[in-house]
Amino acid sequence: MTGIDVFASTGLTTTHLFFAAGVLAATALVSWTFYVLFLDPLRDIPGPSWARWTRLWLLKEISSGQSHLTFPKLHDKYGPVVRVTPNLYSFNSLEDQKKIYKLKDPLAKTAYYDTGADPGVANIFTIRDEKEHSDRRRRIASLYTMTSMVNYEEAVDRMNATCVRKLEEFAKRRSAVDIPQFMQYYAFDVIGEISIDRSFGMMEGEADVDDMVKIAHGGAMYQGHVGIVPEIHPSFFQLRKMLGYVNEGSAINEVVNKQLEKHHQAVQTEKTDPKQEPFIQKVVKLKQLGKIADISIMDAIGGNFAAGSDTTGITLSAALYYLYHNPDKLAALRREIDAAAAAGEVSDPVTFKESQNLQYLGAVIQETLRIHSAAGYILERTVPK
Ligand code: HEM
Ligand SMILES: *[C@@H]1O[C@H](CO)[C@@H](O)[C@H](O)[C@H]1NC(C)=O
């Protein structure tokens, strides 16, 4: 025996212990393999072979930045249900989508969502408890009705004018422009006009402001990766904090607080016209009336900043990308708009209402969302027992 005799009284040596641990580990591995191959009730669901054994396969796919292309390919190869980790499945049939994302008695979100906020401070996007979610949602729902959205049309028109002017400027300067980046600046500026009554001036300055683009990107990267192994979120979050990384959840809160302070300090010429009243004024009023708490202000303003710009920027640049790679479709879209203008069916700028009659435009938007979904990952849900 070569082991150090630390358990002299029991007659055991560390060699015995290592041996026992080895036997236990081997038994666990064999039983788990047996379970995966022969007992798992879902063992027949097809998918990439590594996905059956480990979440690392999915993590690798996400890291590649190409998972939005991988998922459709997997469905072409394996059919409507594909295993992507030992217990996560991707569904792509309309019937299944309807069952999974039903509005009544919805299936609960998974722990993937926890990683979209600081541990213990859920936002409207990450809350998993359905009762809590519908309560938080109800408090700000009036701000998001179709009528109140359409009221912000003038704000969008203003930013459209800036966008078109800047694009013309780029063309005159003959300078290359990073369309995904510029469209994100556009989206942030629109969200600024709507939420705080002031564009962030990103398009004008051709630059990020208050690191918001960086924060949105960092948040998506964090959730994309850590979301696959969400059990490490609380400790990984603390570790990052200790190492001096600014966490995205806290960063967005800071940006919102800064805007609230500015709002309170500004001499308020109150804009009561619903076409003018900014989001921030509406939520501050609700707060003063005691109808909502600070957390709901974060849900609304922080939600707009965090959820409303990446998605819109990505979708707009994808639409431009596919239109310019399919000149016949671009020509068809132009024909539709020109014909409507010639017939006096649309004004300049085109109103939201008028645009609803532009069928080809609607198809372009739907098709863009289909082939380049801005949320390029599974919206994970838990199957009830
Ligand atoms: C093309 C544009 C957009 C796309 C594709 C998109 C996509 C989505 C998707 C798929 C979800 C559900 C997420 C889930 O179940 O995990 C969601 C939720 C949400 N989105 Fe968007 N979105 C877009 C624009 C916006 C805008 C402009 C805003 C705000 C101004 C916004 C705010 C939100 C909020 C607050 C939630 C959470 C709602 C809740 O859980 O009750 N989104 N979005
Ligand atoms: C955007 O601005 C351009 C140039 O002023 C205008 O022709 C176009 O109708 C506007 N688009 C929308 C959707 O308002």
C-alpha cells in the first residue's frame, strides 16, 4: 500500500477512497449512458449526436454566431422536433408553436430567462411566474395599446427624416456605411424620441451614446451563453462583478435613472397632447398617482431601451440586406409604393394607416421576420409534468 495512512483508526487509506470514488463515478456514468440510450422516454427524438450527451454542443453553436442558420438546417434534416441539448427541443411547426406559446395558461419560461437580469431582480421580460408577470404587465399595458403606439407616429417621422438625410449625406460623401450599426442608431433614436421625448442623436453623431448599443449587445451575448447553463448565473454574475465588469442589467437601470433625473430637473412644459406626451411623462404620472412602483418605470423605459432597439435595428437591416440581394423584389416594392403615390393613396411621408394597404410591403416585413428572426434563439418553455 502506498497511500498515506490518514484513516489509520479505520484501516482505510486514501487509495481505498480513490478506488471507491472511481467505482461510484464509473457506475454513475454507466447508468446515465444506459438511461440516455435505453430508458429516456424521449430517446427517439432525433438531433445532432453530441446534443444527446451535453449542453456544450449548443454552447459551441451559439458561440459560432451562426445558430440562427443552424436551427433551420437541423429542422430540414431531422424534421419538426429536434433535440438540441439532453432535455431541450426545438419545434418549428405552426401547430406546435400554437400549443407552446398559447396566451391562455401559457407554459412557464425556463431558467434561461433569469440570465436576462441581475440575480433576484426580474424585469418584465424575465419574470417566470405567470401571475406575477400578468400583474406587472397589466400595470403598464395602457402605454402599449395600438392607439398610443400610433400616436408616436410623428416621432418616427422625425427620425425617418434624419435617417434619409444621413443616408443621402453618406452617398454624397461616398463613404461606406455599416447598415446594421446605422439601423441600430436609428432604432435607438426612435426609441429615445418616444420614451424620453429626445432622440439620443446617435444617427447625427454616427456613434453610440451612453454605451447603450454596447450594453444591449453585451446583454444579448451574456444571456445567449450563460442562458444555456443558467445555474451558474448567480456565481458567474458575482465573479464578473468582482472582476470589474459592468453588468448589463445594472447598466440599463443606470441609464434609465439618469434619464429620470434629467426629466425631473428639466423645466417641464407639460405636453398633454397625446401625440406629444412622451412615455417617461406618462409613467412618472402613473407613479405620482400611486398606480405603479419604480419597478414598473424600469419595465417600461428600460424595456423600451433594451428590447425595442436591437430587434428593430436587426429587422430593418435584414430587410435592406435581402431586398438589395434580390433586386427583382426591391423593384416590385418600389413599383407598389410608386403606384400608390401616383394614385394618391399614400402621402409623403407615408402614414402608418396608409402603409397597411401596401400588401407587398407587408409581405416583405413578414418574410424578413421569418428568414432573419431578430430573436434568433429558442424562446424556451417548460413542459408541465
Ligand atoms: C421587429 C421588432 C421586434 C421583435 C422581432 C420583437 C420580438 C419579441 C419577442 C419574440 C418577444 C417575446 C420574448 C419571449 O417570449 O422570450 C418580445 C417581448 C418583448 N418585447 Fe419585443 N420585439 C420587437 C420590438 C419591440 C419593441 C419596439 C419594443 C418596445 C418598444 C419591444 C418590447 C418588448 C417587451 C417589453 C417584451 C416583453 C413582454 C412581456 O414579457 O410581457 N419589442 N419581443
Ligand atoms: C421617410 O422620409 C422620406 C424622405 O422625406 C419620405 O419620402 C418617406 O415617405 C418617409 N417614410 C416614411 C415611412 O414615413
